Amino acid sequence: MSPEIVETIKRHKTFLVSSAIALTLGWTAYSGTLGLDQLLERRRLIQQLEEQNTTLLRENEQRKLRIDRLNGDSSEQDIELRKLNKGKPGDMMFILPPGESASDHPDLPASPAKQ
């Protein structure tokens, strides 16, 4: 073999080996535990958690405002107690089945507002 052919074979062999190494390193970087897929998945997870945190912060702020309203206004407290089917001491409450009103029951006493 002539020296030119040997030199050409060496260059091709070097190119093939370096290409194989580069492809192996590229594949490892893409699919490894610290690869591109994992990076993108972690970014999606971080974005999702940030959105959840924002929602929770907003809900907490709304609840704080509601608590402040309830602490400062007794009429708000009364409304909330009635929603929970609870009353003040001495109140008489009649709980009717869903869909029925007090006018359907003439034996019940009239409400204080109607007296």
C-alpha cells in the first residue's frame, strides 16, 4: 500500500472514532439523568408548582379578608351562622327539607320580620 492510501485510511478511521465518541456523548447528554428531557420535565414541574403557589397565596389572602370581615361585623357573623344552620343562644330554628318553605307549614310560628 502506498503511503497516501494509509494516510487516507487513518484519517477516515480517526473521523469515524471521533464521530462515534461525539454521538455517544450527545446521546448521553440528551437522555441521561441530567439530560435535556429531565431538564425540560423539571422546568414544567417548577412552573406547575409556581402556579399552585400563586393560587394558594390568592386563596389565603381571600380567607384573611373574610376572617377580618367576620371579626369586624356582627351581621356578617349572623349571616354565616345561618348558612351553617347554627344560631345565637335563644334563637329558635326550624330546618325544613330541601324544596320546602315556611309558607308550606302553617303550624310554624311567623318569623320576627313578619310580626
